[in-house]
Amino acid sequence: MKVENDEQNDEQIVAICIASEVGVEAHEIDEVIATAGAGLKGDRYFAQGADAETQVTLIELEAIESFNSVLGLDLAPRMFRRNLVTRSVRLNDLVGRSFSVGEATLRGVELCEPCAYLQDLLAVPSLVKHLTHRGGLRCEILTGGTLRVGDRIKAA
């Protein structure tokens, strides 16, 4: 795993994306309140008692860049409908582990595999094939707090 406790590393949040309702296009914001057991304030899945796997999703910027490069596309990170876009973090290594992001503590629940809905929405027939096991991570919010673009990600 490439998450370290060194303040000089690049393991950080590079974008925060939320969609207020199901089916509404996601938009980028600079910060968001993460609430334990509920999700991200303002996001479509925010609800007290929310299932752990719906509270917050992450995706690697490197996976998005590789996807765009291989397919000759220029899709913005928000188009992938994940909440937090990370840099220099191997998200697959965080399944079952706790880690901090800014003021919050998250636990990786399961991989967030790409689906036919996203494939159809973006009109990229090979999306599922290209993002399988690289589609991100579903996380539970263990302790809440404010998340900001630029926040470091550290192993707990």
C-alpha cells in the first residue's frame, strides 16, 4: 500500500464531487462535511443510518487518466460519479482498513466496481472492461469532519 504518514507525500484528495439527487450530474466542490453513519452532506445518498457502502466513494485519478488515455477520451473526474478523487493512493489496498482523510476517518468496505449504468451514461461501451478492479472504493465514515481538496490521506 502506498499510503504513508509523511506530510511530504502526494497521497491526497484532488477533487470532491457530489450529486444532489439520483440521476443529476455530479459537480465539484472545494469542501464537504462527512457525517459518520450518514455520508456526505448534500450528496444523493446522505441519510442517517445509511448503509456503509453508500456513505462515500473514492476513485484514483491515475485510473481516470489511464482510462482516458487508452480510449482517447477526456472525461472529467466528476463524470465517474465517485465522491473523492485521490492521487497516489492504491485504493484496492484499503479494503477492510481504516484511514484518515482530512478531519475524518474512513474504512474501506469494498471495491466500487463499474456498472452498466455508468457505462451507458457515459456512452463508452468498454467502460466496465477497462475499469474493472479500478473503479474505486466504497467506504464507511467512522468519524466525521470536513473534507477539503488537498487533504492528505493517511493510514490509521
